[in-house]
Amino acid sequence: MTTPGTATGSAAFEFPKVEGAAGSAPTIIAPKGTPPSTLEIKDLTIGTGAVVQPTSTVTVHYLLMAWKTGAIIDSSWSRGAPSTFGLNQVIPGWQQGMPGMKIGGRRELLIPPALGYGDMGSGPVGPKETLIFVVDLIALK
């Protein structure tokens, strides 16, 4: 687990700035420069509840931005409802980046293509895209 404002992984980049308090829709300031080549995790708010395990089913609000374009690709806040899924059902970047997070927390994940949608992309995610997620953890099963 990281502390607010600290990150794991390689440090030859800057985390995109996230504005807004946990529990409300965040704003991400589009990044500049070269994206990280490894999964990067930054806890913006540390929760106080139960801890995500690799086998957990999570209920989250999230915002997804593409590093290359700075475009918002998806947002559960925009849809008006959180999403629930098992970590075994999502991309490797989530499987590796969510364990250790506590309910009530907000985490920023920078996911390189190899742990996201790879060379081909998927739907609105372009090929070789680094993904920027801001995730609020609401509940666990």
C-alpha cells in the first residue's frame, strides 16, 4: 500500500494531477511527456474499510483517461451508477493495481498497454494506449 502522494514503480514521469475529493467525480489534468512503462499506483486518499484482495469483487466509481490524447474514455460517474465486478474479470492492470486498497479510498492507476488492452486496443481504447484510472472503492465482497 502507498501513502497519499507517493507512488510505486519507475519514477521517470509525472502522475497526472487529479482534482476533486473522494466520493465525487474527479477531474484529471491531461498528462504531458512519456508515459510510464510499468504499472504505477498512487493512493490519493487512503480508505479506512476492508482491504481489496486478489479474489475480491469490487464496487467502484472510476474515471478513465487515455494518456496519448487526454480524452475521457469512460466514467461511471457520468453513467450515474458505480460498477461491480470481480478482479478476475478485468484487465491485468486492475488485477495487480487494486489489491491493498481500502474501502473509502481513491487510487490513481497508470496502466501500460501490456497490462491493459495491448497493441490492438479495444473499443474506444486505442492501440498501445496507456490508461489513467481514478478509482473510488465503495464496497467489497
